[in-house]
Amino acid sequence: SSNKRVLILAGDGIGPEVMGQVERVMEWLSARRSFSFDVQSGLVGGVSYEAHGTPLTDETLADAVAADAVLFGAVGGPQWDSVAREARPEMGILRLRKEMDLYANLRPALVFDPLVEASTLKDEVVRGLDLMIVRELTGGIYFGEPRGVETLPDGTRRGFDTEVYSAPEIERVSRVAFELARRRDNRVHSVEKANVMESGKFWRDEVTALHAADYTDVALEHMYADNCAMQLVRRPKQFDVIVTSNLFGDLLSDCAAMLTGSLGIPSDEGGNRKALYEPVHGSAPDIVGQNLANPLAALLSFTMMLRYSFGAADDADLIEAAVQDVLAGGLRTADIMQDGMTAASTDAMGDAVLGAL
Amino acid sequence: SSNKRVLILAGDGIGPEVMGQVERVMEWLSARRSFSFDVQSGLVGGVSYEAHGTPLTDETLADAVAADAVLFGAVGGPQWDSVAREARPEMGILRLRKEMDLYANLRPALVFDPLVEASTLKDEVVRGLDLMIVRELTGGIYFGEPRGVETLPDGTRRGFDTEVYSAPEIERVSRVAFELARRRDNRVHSVEKANVMESGKFWRDEVTALHAADYTDVALEHMYADNCAMQLVRRPKQFDVIVTSNLFGDLLSDCAAMLTGSLGIPSDEGGNRKALYEPVHGSAPDIVGQNLANPLAALLSFTMMLRYSFGAADDADLIEAAVQDVLAGGLRTADIMQDGMTAASTDAMGDAVLGAL
Ligand SMILES: CC(C)[C@H](C(=O)O)[C@@H](O)C(=O)O
Ligand SMILES: CC(C)[C@H](C(=O)O)[C@@H](O)C(=O)O
């Protein structure tokens, strides 16, 4: 059939709660709109570790590779803190990223007008904010070798990791950033610590060369990562597209997510062919099972899937409009609650989005 | 004599401008108060490179080691962007840190009431904020070996760096954090990426062991660096003392600096015996020579010197009160200017502080 094959990996913590709301919207779409889904589910993270002794089985990985797209919830929780590194929940998502070759992670920070008030930043600083972080996702210190803990001849113990980027790795993720910029405001900030890191200097040189060769029509600026962290808080609207390493992207995108007034932003992890969509809020162990989680970032991850993996911009627009309506109507989950608004549970938020649809 | 020997390394960009105001206050102190200074000056950064072909000469390093304390301005600027890494302005401060063994960098983020309005964060989020970041300063990826650019047998080029922390390095900087916490709100957050980095897991284990051995009276929490970047924007007042690596400390302290409503926070780089004091605003090439720079962070760095290197808390209090008075009176340099306030140049700000004294 021409059904779209979607693998849902809800994972740990609030993952299953928010994915439950996404499934409801998928059912609505299947019933009312042009195309439908073959939905399959699998385990990832701590729940997979409990069931199979590993955070991702080879079978689930094969299912992910075979699917047209993957919807990912969240992984991790304090109950697995003492598990050996190779078996930790986080290794489930890291292995998916690596084996599916998801080298470009798009993390938009977009401020919806009804949520401006929920930001800890002042209205004028964030209203209308629309920036995109392109985070390299399959390289750098997350995967670099050698890594480990060793004991020196004098008995001193030390832990170490390797930050490493090759020219092709830098080029392919930078191309994604330049191409995106062309469809946006045509500006790219490349972020590193070229002043203290050799890999940072190398990153800067490679981006500069690629820009000169193929993207002179895009405005390119280089910025140190510490300054970028500062500028995201000081004047975030100066940015259009930011491209950076796996590690800097991890910190900077979480910082940028906070500007939006919501705990979660949607995230599109893509690369050669496949893509995985994930809300960036994490597993939130403190609110698990209480029907408190905000399903909107997961829903917006799903709309990114519709738009970018399935070319279904109409359906994506429809769902995004429904989300906007619900927010404009004053409904808020606990994480974005404010005076004068109406408190909503996870389910109630899902009901409202379906209602608006 | 019992004069305090202070080496001033004003450096590049606005360094000399802000240090000029500090020198005026030092002269006032020498004339009016109990002790006096032997002030010596030296070159560091780009200006040293221009004069001597190196960002720090052995002679200046020896002067720094011989001094009772060092006052540092800023280094760097676009004119040295293409200089080889070993000769870059930044290597001047990195070499000082390493050779003076300045392993613990104290970066307070303190919100003065008159500056609450200047923060891009909402009043209630930052008013009364008083947190301290303890950044490891002589280890990690800033200095780790191997590092460089290499060509693989298949012709692929790549740049690489090594993040590495030994048990003694983690222990000594963590002790500084725990001791500081005891004199503050008795809480420490240790920040790393133990979920993806071996050195992060090692850092967490070592801090946990030290805490269990000597600091069970201090509340210790572990936090991932991405979450910390998020929490600094979301709810910064949850923190008392944060201890972290050189690289994470670089990003997180710049982010925290922004919360204070000022571009610059004072910074105390210390360790075994010596200390170096530095405002964290950088060389600000865009406003050099225009009498626009804000000298207050440099002045507050100097008060940290009085307090921590010379035990002159009275004098430090006096100068801090003068700074508070000037701000309460409505005077503002361009970086913190707001409606209804009075614009002041670098010199005028210095005049006002001297006037208040
Ligand atoms: C869960 C963790 C391994 C992951 C990361 O560090 O990449 C997460 O923080 C993220 O940003 O997706
Ligand atoms: C100038 C630079 C080398 C330095 C650093 O990265 O440590 C600066 O950003 C700082 O934070 O003091």
C-alpha cells in the first residue's frame, strides 16, 4: 500500500503520555484526510533496557531504518543512573542517530504570540522570535574515540573524550544550514570556539571555504559559543540560522528553547534519507504519570514529520492552526500556566486540539 | 615595603579604557586609605604580539608570578584573526592561567537592584539573583592533548581536541565550590554531561566521592549541562554555587552574566597562591576608543582583588557602595542604558564613582 509507515518510539517518562495524544491526532488524520498511516510501536531507552537488557535492540533499529519516519518521545530517568554507560537509556537515541545517519538536527525556536507571556524574557525581546538551530548530530565528542577512564603510571586516574570533526562532516551539516537560510532570512551564524579549540578552528575554516565556493549569496558570520550563549539571552532576534557542533548545539538549543516560553520545542533529526522527530523536553521524571505533561511539542514534532518527510504541508498547517487556536483560547498545561488562563491536563489539551480540528 | 604589588595587564580593545578608571580609583585609595600599591604595567594579547611577536613574554609572565595580584583587562580583536593559534591574543590569558596555576575561576552573577530593569529577563525572574559559578580553568579541552589537524590515510582531513580531567583536578576545584557554598547558601550544583561523556561520568563520580568524604553538610545536586543552560534562563534563583568544567563554565558563565542586566561581571581567577582579576566583557572591538565602555565590571574585579587577595573588605565595601550610589543616581553607560536614565561615557562613569567616594 502507499500508507506511510511510521515507527513510534515513545520511550520513558512522559514520552508515552505525549505520544498518546499524537496518536489520537494521527487517527483523526487517517479518518478524515487523504492519506493514512501504518503505525508500529517499539521500545527505546530504559523500558527497552528493562525488557531486553539493552536500550535499543537490533530488531527495533531495523524497524526504524525500514520505516518512512520515526516519532521519538524521550528517554532516561533516575532509576537508570547507575546502569553502565553502554546500557544507559541515552544510548538508545545515540545509536539511532548514528546508525540512521541523522547528521542534521533542526531545532526551531519559534515564539507563538499567545505564549509570549510565558517566556521568562521580556515581551519585546522574544515576540516574533523565529530562529533555527542546525545541530550536528552524529559526530563530535558524543562519538569521538579514544574515550574512557585510565590510570597513569603514577597512579593518577583520569577520564577523557575526543572532540573530532572531519571536513565532510562539517560540510554536509553546513550545507543543510545554508540551504535552510536561503528559504528563510538568508543569514547563517557558524558557532564554535576557534580561539581555543583546534577542531573549532578547523570548523571555521571549512565553513568559510564552503561558503566561498557555493553560498556567497548567504550572509555568513562566525561567533564564539560563549558569546552565542550570551547573545541568545541578550538579543535573540539577531539570529536566523545557527549551525554548530553536537555538544554546543545541545546547550544552545536548550537555552533557545527556553526563550519560547515553553519547555519543549519540536526537533527534526534528519540526514541522507530517513528522519526522526522528537520533542526536546526530555523524560521529565518529576511529573510522570500525572497527566500533567504538555503534548504540544510532540504534536509539533509530528507536524514537522508531515511537512518534511511526507510533503503534507496542508495537514501540517491544519494541526498547527488548531494548536494556535487552543492556545489563543487560553488553555495551558502546567509548564506554561499563567494568571487568567485555564489549566489543562495532557488529555484535556489533546481533546481541545481534536476539538479545534 | 609592605606595598601591594599589582600588575596591570590592560590588553586589547576596551581593556586600557576600563583599566584607566580602575587606576584612578587605586590612586584615590592610595591617597586616602591605609595601604598603597606598587603598580606595574605590562603587555598581553594582541598588543604584546605587535610589540614582541608573542601574546605573553616570559618577562611579563615572571612579573605576573612575582606580583601579589594581577588585574587583567581583555584580549583579542578581528585584526589578529588570521594569526597562527600559538600567537593569538587568547593564548596570552591561557598561558597566564596555566602557568600561574589559576585553577578556580569564580564568576558571580549578582543582580543589583538599580540594574534589574536592564536585564532582558523579567523582574521577578532575576531580582535578588546571587549565584556563583566556579569554573575549572587550567584543564579540560582548553589544554588537553592530543589536539590538532590531521589527514587520514584515505585523504580525509579532520580537526580534534581532547577533553580530559584527572581526579586531583576535579577534587581541588570542587573543594573550592564546597567551601564557598558553606559561606553562602550551602548548595552546590555539579554540572557535566555524564550521560554522554566519559569524562563527565568520571567528574560526577569524583565529586560524589569528595562530597561523601568531606562535605555531607553541603547539599549536592548533579545536573546535565544542557539542562543547566535551560534552567539559568528559566529559574536562575534555584542556584547557589555551580561547579563545572572549563568549557561548560565558559558558556554557562556568559549566559549567567546576561541575566544581571550588565554585559560584564567581575571574575576572580585563583588557585594555589596567586590570583588574577578580570571583567568578563571581552575586548569589544566594536566600541574601542569611543569612551563608551562600561568600567564597572573592571572596578568590581578590583574590589574582588581587595577583598580576596588583600583582605581589605572595608575598602571593597566602600567602592561597591560608590558604584551602587552612581547606579541609583541614574547614570548609565551605553550597554545598560534605559529610558529616563542619564547617559554617561567611560570617563564620566569614573568621575561619578570618584565623586561618590
Ligand atoms: C538524551 C541526551 C543523550 C540528548 C543529547 O545530549 O543529545 C538530549 O539532551 C538531546 O538534546 O536530545
Ligand atoms: C578569551 C577566551 C580565551 C576566554 C575563554 O574562552 O576562556 C574568554 O572567553 C573567557 O571566558 O575568559
